[in-house]
Amino acid sequence: MAKAKTWHQIHKETLSLGDRLADTISAFVGSWRFIIIHALWFGAWILFQVEPFPYGLLTMIVSLEAIFLSTFIMISQNRQADRDRHQADADFETNVEAKKEIEELQIRLARIEDEKLDIILKLLQKKS
């Protein structure tokens, strides 16, 4: 028997290429590797004097990178918010189903208690 897919697995399968790309880039940008690479890149740019101070080309490259990275991060955050909404919906559905099952169990237990009480009363009446 095949195991049913979770809501998260189904949600991941529906991600577009752009969503997956934004998540991958956002994960990389939020890493120490990204910081180290940039520190080395900026250090080499200045140390090897790729261009003279005030580094106009470097400033332009970093500005363009910031524009694209902020856009990818916002896309990823929007997708994360969407995923959270799906999770909240799935949690709500689970809670509603669990509540129904608990109420059914309470009714069954009450019925069993009533039946036991009836049996006890009948036994007591027979003894009297």
C-alpha cells in the first residue's frame, strides 16, 4: 500500500521553477558561504585594484545584485507565507476531524456507561 502524501509534499510538487529558484537563491544568500565569497571578492577587487577608488563599477554591480537578491528574497517570503497558509488550512482540517472523532468517542462512552448502569440497576432489582 502506497503511503499517502503529506500536504507539504503535495505543495512542494506544485512549486514552479521560479519558486524553486527563488528558494535556492534565498537559502544561499542567507549563508556564511555567501558572506565569505563576497568578502573575498570585495577584498580582491580592492587589493588587485581592478578599478580606482571610488569603485564605480563595483558599486553598480553590488547595487544590481542587491536589487535582484531582494526580489528573490521577497518571492521566497511570499511563497513561504503561502505555504504557511496551506499548513494552517491542513491543521484546521485535522483539528476538525479530530474533534468529530472525539465527540463520537464521547457519545460511545456515554452509551456504554448508560448500558452498564442499566445492567447494574437490573442486577440490584433482582436481588431485592
